[in-house]
Amino acid sequence: MTPTENTTTRNTNTTTAAENSHKTVLRSSLGVLTTATATHGTGRDGDIPLPRLPGFVESAFSPLAYEAARQCLAERPGDRSRTAVALASTAGDTTTADLASRRMVSGRVHNPLLFMQATPNSVLGYLSREFGITGQMFSLSTLDDPLTELLSMADLLLEDPELDRVLAVGVELGGSERLAAVYEELADGHGHPAPALPADAGLAAAVLLGRPGNGTPVSIRSAEAYENEPENDSGTGTRAHPGDIQSLFDLAAAHQRLLQEGGSHLLVTGSRAPAFLLTADTEAKTDARNETETHAHQ
């Protein structure tokens, strides 16, 4: 991804797991307003046909990012003039990058729509136009756990009194041999595999975050990092390769369960890595459900 005026690119390859284990990610609690996921071509239950977006071709990157974001904004519309967006992906739109490279090597005329460097910013611009979002927008590139990076960004952005919410979106695409080589290089030879997904598959997950309280059904805060993987189901999440967004899916699953059952859930992002505690607010949960039902009947 290429930085632009509204883009922040951060490479955290120099941050080791040991350093992460002592890092306090969130200075205060965040409110989880809603979550959403979208998958295509993975073979999992719930795979969807790709939404058709004007100006976006071939790749699942933008359609899946849009669909996960759309679900969150449809469920909790809020004040979109006071909403920021952060989009995280390790290597961006690798499908488009591969396609553009193959066309160039074969001597075919370049297609201007295959401009992979602009894809993350382009889909953010499309979201802004479609949903009237006028808050800040950022693209993040990270080798660290995307959930950790996105929560940290939301924590920082919500210090701005002119913002009430941050929509955090993670996207991961399936890998080709070229992408596998890229991940190996990015991982500095440590043997991390490329995404275990078909080449045309993709994953996206989104979480809409705000300040705790004020009708927020679930809150999330930093917890002690695990020195080893958990041996029971009290915590979930192990990152298999750079940029794996499984922790975002784990957050979405935990959020849905807490809405139904209440209680709390420890979310572990990996060995000796940041962990987070999600806690349900019973009164806020009821208010949020009523708000969603009222919106659905309008």
C-alpha cells in the first residue's frame, strides 16, 4: 500500500513477540457497538457472492471490505460525520497486484483499473461517499496482529472529541506462489506461511468501536498477555502468519456470544502477544437490541 494524505502505513516487523507481551495496547476501555464478517471462496459456511462495486474488478478485496463495513453501518447507523475508518491489510490487494504483473510480463496493455496501490484508499473513498462518512480515514499495513493494530488506532482516534466512533476493518486475500514469497520475505525468513486460502478467496471482518457506556453493549480492554498458548477455551486466537485476521473473526464470534449470554471472554491474539477482555453490559445490550430492532422496522 502506498501512503497518501489520508493514509497511515506502519510496518511493525521490528516489534518482537517478547516486546508485545509487555505492551499495553489500550490505555482505556473501548465500546464494541457491533461486528460483522464476510467471506468468499473459502469453502466455509456463510461464503457470499461478491457484491458488485462500480470501478472495482477481479479482486475480492474491495467488495469484501465494503460488505463487512456495510453490515456494521446498517446495524448501527449513528452520526457518520463523527465516524472514522481504519482499514488494515498486510500486503493490500495482492490479487490485483498479481494480475497486473502477469499482464505486464505477457506484454499486454496495462488496465488502469488494476492499480493495486490505490485499492485500499479507493474503497475507503467509496465507503465515504456511499455512507456519508466525513471522519478521518486510514489504511494500515502491518505484520503485527491486525486486531491489535486496529484497536490501538481506535484508542488513539477516540481521544478526538469530534469523533464518537471508529469503524475498523481487516481484509485478507488468498495466496499465490508470488504472495507466498512476499510473506516469506516480510517475515524475515522465519517460516511463516502464506494465507491458507484458495488464490481467489478472501476474508473481511469489521468492528464498530466507540467509547464505553452510552448504550455500548460490550466493552473491550487490554488484558495480561499469555506467555504460552491457553490450554482451555477461556481464550481464543493464534496468528498463523503475518496479517492473519482470524483474531478479528474471534472478536466477532465472542461479541455475538456475549450479546446472547452475557459474561466476559478473554481474547488471546497469540503466544506472548497482547490479549483483550470483552465484557457484556446487560442494560446496554438490551438498549442496543431495541435500537437495532427499531431501525430494522423503519
